[in-house]
Amino acid sequence: QKTAYEISTRDWSSDVCSSDLEANTALKTGVTLKANSANNAVIYIGSSILLTKSTEGYPLEPGESIYIECANLNAIYAVAASGTQILNYIGS
């Protein structure tokens, strides 16, 4: 079973957005993250390193997606490079 979600991420200066990805949500195999194609900035995806180094994650450009194998969404962090950006995700 898959569940789709949408969150807004904000730039580092205004909000940490550590894991707005439904904390403690158990997954069977992983999650697909997709930056909304209407976004105008990169969203960085990574671990808690984003709390101190906001650009150390994988840069997800508008319209791009990435699949991450993980057991819990609590391990994934997302931070927008600037402004408010939309990140869609579906867990499986």
C-alpha cells in the first residue's frame, strides 16, 4: 500500500524543516520524493547533517524525483535552498 503526501519546505534561514516527512512513519521498502515542477529552487535531501550544513544533501531540482530505501521517514531531512518549495512523497 502506498500513501501520497505533500509538504512545504522553507529556506534554511526561516525554518529548519528537519523532518516534516511524517516523523516516525514506518515504511516497508522506502520512499519516493519529488520536487514539484512549479518550484523555483532546489530542495536538499539528506540526513541530519542538513541541520548544520543545509547544502550538504542531494540537490533535488524542480520536477526531479529520487527513491530512497529506508525503514522510517524520520531518517530523511529536507531543506529548501530558498523560499517555500513543495516536496511530494509517497512511501511504500
